[in-house]
Amino acid sequence: MVGKLKFSSNDLSEKLLFINTVHTALLSSIDIDDIYKIILSSLVSRNGLNFSRAFLFVFDKIKSQFVGLYALGPNDELELKEKLQKEYKEQQYLEKIEKETLKYFTKSSTNPSVKFSLAKLKIASQWIYSYQDEVENCKLTSMIRGITIPLDDNKENIFYQVMTQSSPILFRNIKSPIVVDPRLIDIIEKKEFITFSLKTKSSILAAIIVDNKFNEKKLGKEMLEDLEWFSGEIVLALENAQLYSNLQHAYNQLQEVDKLKSNFLSLISHELRTPLTSIIGYTDVLINGKIGKVLKEQKKFLVKIMTHSIHLQTMVSEMLELIELEIKKENIFNVQKANLNQLLKEVIQDIEVFTENKNYRFTFWEPSEEYYVYVDKDKFKKALYYILDNAFKFTIEDNGIIRLDSFVNSNYAHINITDNGIGIPKNSLSKIFDKFYQVDSDLNKSYGGLGIGLTLASDYMTKMKGYISVHSQVGKGSKFTVSIPLCK
């Protein structure tokens, strides 16, 4: 439970400014290490909670022990003097900046009080970042590194005591032995100090010790209440940072898996391409009888070998195109002004060869006027091929009707590819452009394919400032619309 903040200062505005400053600073970073440094800065600075020194121990879950990580504050009177001199100079500088800011915003006609409050908050936060840089080089940091405190059920262990309570604990004039590393006892000198924990409902994060070795003010109830509030704010910031860290780690793992998959596909694709070329070449020689007469039954099987080899070669080429697109991004595109009518005619010529001996009814409605678009000609035609291939693949041959037409409106040319095939379920429409996505893996065993063609088509159009939209109904067919900007 987060405690209520009760500062000893009577200046309410300063209290609110400190709360906002610390809250802003803690949420300004998603790096756990940065947050630890912000915590120590807030504890030790005279603009913060103004303790003399602060020591942070992180919890090692595997070894069930606390390990000294960072500390901040002077180690002796000389360092204290240097600290005070630095703080005095910084305070003068901040006061000067604050006066100039007030003067500037007083003249402003638009919400001067709001703007000044935000500016003041930004100025006030400078002390946090000033101290933050000193944490790594602080002598106390090097002194507590290597100090470990086991978390066991020994009641004389100060960290065990604080972990079993929800509030900070004040230790004063310790006479009985306490279970802690002797080196830490030498540093805190067993006079008086406060220890508090940083923990969530499910895990222990860290423990912090603060003292007032170089401050005449005694540690008391008000400071315990301040720390209870402060620890609650810290835990929220650390939980956010931990969540981000976990998400980042998961994302990096996915990226690594994706990279390994791409490398594997690239290797396999290259290794398959060479023997496939040879198989197709030798099969073609046999089919054409260039090394001897081929019987009708033999030719039938050779044609099947050729058909399946070409199909496999197409899939290998698609995989290589996908890998090339991911690696080289926009560098593989040669975008230029092109005649849309001519591009469509070239696509149709290739498609007509494909449908020559098949029972599809394929129609093409040519644009009534000439239009020009900025595209990579090869990639644009391939995108249309992939969509058309999909239409032919999932349309029953005997009654299959596939139509290609186009229209222009606003600044775009739109090419429709419509079929009366099996259609796409609603819950799959948003996924059909994902890599290797199959609407139904069992269904695709009959129809073939890797689920790459539509991915490439979509990626190609995106790189050329275009897009693809889909409307489909199961059992009635699909309509893919390719939209590409017109030349102005």
C-alpha cells in the first residue's frame, strides 16, 4: 500500500513540485538501470528527500540474496564539502534560470501560468540528472559492489525484517548482532538508518538503505512516511520498465527466430535452385526426343516431372524474392513512369498462355483511356500475377470465371481481379497477406503453395505507394483491388 506523503516543509507548492518532479523523472525512463540512478538521486539531493547517503541492493532470485549495485552520497567530510559547494553553484544557476523563465512567461499572452509551471518542473528536474551521472563514479558504489546479504528467515537479518513488513523500518543504536556483511556495518556504522523494500505482489526487486551521517537532522516518523510514498512510486516505475524489458526481450527473440528462418530459407532456396534448373533442362531434352524417341506413356510421366519441377521452381523463386525484399528493402525497386494500359496487356498475354488448355473463362476489360503510373514495372506485373495465380488456384476449373478490369478515380488507378471461386472466410481476410499464412492448411494440401505470393504482392504495392483491398464471400468468390497512384 502506498503511503501518504507528509513533508516536513510547510511550503505546499514546493511539496507538489517535488512530487511532480520525482514522478516525471521516474516515468521518463524505461531502462531499469536508469531508474535505479534516479531513485538514488531523489533520495540524496537536497532538492529531493535530502538524506546524506543511499545504498541500493538488487535481489538475485537464483541465489536468493541481495547484491550491492549502486550508492550515492559523500564518504567523508571532504567529499561532503565538495558536494555542498557543487549543490550551491547548481542552486544559484537554477534560480537564475527560473527567474528568467518567469520573466519570459509573464509576458506571454497564452496560459503563462501553465507554461511557467511546466518550465519550472523541467528546471527542477535538473538536479535529478545532475546526480544521476555521479552514481557510477561514486566511491560508495565501489565500496558496496561485491557485498551480498542472503535472504533467509533469520529474524536478525535486517533485510528479512524489512521484507516481512510493508513499511520502511528505522534501525537506531543497534546493540544486538545483526546478520549482514561486516563491510556494510563498517560503512553505516550501526548508528541509525532506514531500510525499505521494493517489491511487487509476486516478486522482490530490491532493498534500499538511507542514513543521515552528515546531517544533524534525526531520522523519524515523517521520513518513514515520505519513504513509504516514495517506494510506492518506485515500484510502479520499475514494474513498467520490467514489462517493457520483457516485451523487448520477447520481440528480440521473435526477430532472431525470423532471421534464422530467413537464413534457413535462403540456404534451402539456393541449394534447390541449381538442381531444379538441371532437372527441368534434362527433362525438356527428353520430352523433345533430342536423345532418342520417347514413347507416349513415357512422355506423359516426363510432362508430370516437368510440371511439378516448374511449380517447385516457382516456390523457390518466391522464397528468394521474399528474402531479398526483407534484406534490401526499397533498394530493389526501380520506380519509373509507365503506361498502365501496356502493363495490363503484357500481364494478360502471359495469363492467356497459362489458361490456353484450361477450362476457365477469363475476361479482360481494357481501360478506355491511357493512364500512366509510377511503378517498378517488373514488381507491378508480378503483384498482379500473384493475385491472378491465387484466383485460378482457388476457382473450380469447369465453371471458373475470372475477370480483370480497371477504373480511375481521384488520384488512383484501381485494377480489379474478380473470381467465382471458393472465397475466403471473414476471420482470415486480415491475415491473408501475412507470410506463410494458409487459410486452411488441409485445404492448401490440395491446392499447393507456400502462402508467399500474396505477401509479396502486398509488400510490392506498399513500396510503390499503393495498396490492395479484398472483398470475399465463402462459396461465391473474391475480389482483389490493386490501387496505385496515377502520375500527375
